[in-house]
Amino acid sequence: MPNLSYSGAMTLSQQMDAIELAKYRRRALPDTPEARAYVAMLAEVAAFQDALVQANPTAEQVEQLTASLGEMRKILEAQAVPEHERWYGRGESGGAETQVLMPTMTFEHVDDHELRATTTPGEYFMGMNQAMHGGVISVLFDTAMGRLAMGTTMQICRTAYLTTHYRKVVPLNQQLDLLAKVDLHEGRKLFLTAELWHGDLLCAEADALFVEVRPGAQ
């Protein structure tokens, strides 16, 4: 059973609006041995995911792995904390090394008008035949465009819609370049476009609408 001793603190997270909670989530991880070890653990989790999807273990190996995972899960459940205290997903962007939802993105440039980033997807993110899963491509676009919508003032926005156009197969284990731009900023609305490139090959495009969050909104 999860540790429920933090239920009072959980109420604090539930009472926060999106802007308040985002201030906590966008903080950099503390430079402590525990936080550095956590990031290293997530890197191992990502490597485990790549190994997992490539392996056909024996029944005995599966039993051993399952038992080990169960023990590790119990350790983590005993250390559960409310959302505003969690290290997972912390930092300026959701595409950082503090998450394993998608390939880590390296942001090379971000201002109020343009974002440039790179990423190298591993085997875990394959759809089929060494091509990256289309859903992961959309998540990359959503994260990159969401970071651009925040701009230099780090305003909090939510996705109103995002449409992905797939042009070419997106390869795995190779560097991809992502470019996003703000086409129009109209009141609380930001209309953005983005492109995903493999070298000189345009692999996918997206257009999206992000809306600035009002105080008090979830």
C-alpha cells in the first residue's frame, strides 16, 4: 500500500491553481546528492526501457525481474510525496532529464518567438520497423510548443488543440532537430507551428493553439 502519511500536504497541492503549482514544477532540482542520484536513476530507467523492448527473456528471468521490480516499487511507494514536492518532471521544461515519458530534449534556444531543440529517440519509442511512434512525435511537439508558449516570462499555458502532420518516417537512435515558432499572439491565445527534421529531411509538422491560464484555473 502507498504511504498515506502525506495526505495533508496532498490537500495543499489540490488547492493550488495551475499557475501556483507550475511555479513549483518549474523550479530546478536542488543540487544535492539525493537529487543527482534521482536523475541518474531515471537515466537507468530509460536504459531499462530500451533493453526491455528488445529482449525476449526466459520464463525464469521474467520471474526474477518481476520480483525485483515489485520490491523496488514498494520502496518508492513508501516515499510518495504530493505533486508540488516531487522531483519527477521538475525543471524549466517537461522534456528534461527528470522524466521518461518521451525522449529527452535539449533546448538550444528559446525566446518569445522561436525555439530550437534536439532529441535522439531510443528503441523504447518505436512504433514499428525502426520508425518512431507517431504518438511520441505529437508529445514532443506538445512539449516543445508548450515551452515556447511560456516564453521568457514563463507564463503558464495549456494546449487547446494540436494537429500533427506526418511527412516521412522518423528514425530511431539518430539526432532529430525540432524548430517551433509563434505565428500569432492574440490576447491569451498563441498560435504556433513546429517542424521535426532529420538532417535535411522534414519528417513531421504541427500547428497548435495554446491559451494562457487565468488565475484560479486548474
